[in-house]
Amino acid sequence: MGKLIVYSFKIEKEQLDRAKRFLARQGALLQDSLRDFIEVAADCEQCLELHEEEASISELQSAFATLLAKSKDAWYLNSLLQEAVMKIAKMSKVPLDFIMNVLGEARRVKPVVVRRM
């Protein structure tokens, strides 16, 4: 399969600039971060499809091994954002237990997909 250039979507220029600067502070590139996220999501879907198709355990384990490798490469995204939120909370003098409660609640609540036009 060949590689494609995909997804063009509208965002505010200032948001894009800020996102690039934030990731640059962390030593990451926006394009690489988005690519890592897409690869992990695609591998998750592949594992789910294999399970739904009742593939053999060896096929599922092989796909899962690939998923784990990609997840390891992309894990910095989760830790990067959580670390940044906590750092900003400290700078803002917001109680850390409040932030932990909000983050914990966010994990429990299934987000609603909002499409902006």
C-alpha cells in the first residue's frame, strides 16, 4: 500500500501555531504526533475487526503485538498532555485534587462527538 496525504480540515491559524509551538517545546512535531495517533487508532481497529471476524488467537496476538509497538511509540502523547495539564494547574494555583477529579471524570464519561463545520 502506498502512503497518502490525507485530511485537510479547518482550524484557527492561531491554534495551529500554538499547537506547533507547544509540541516543539516538548521536542515533538505536530505532523509526527498526528501520524502516531492515526497509526495507533488504525491498529486498534484492526485488532477489533480480527476479534469480530473470530480470527485465530495467533492472528489476534500478532496484530496486538503490532499495536503494542505503535502504542509504545505514541505513549508520549498521553504523558505529554497530562504532564502539561498538571504543570499549568500548578502555575494557575488550581488545587491538584480538583484537576485529578476532573481528569478522572473525563475518563469515566464517554465524550460526545461534535462535528464543526
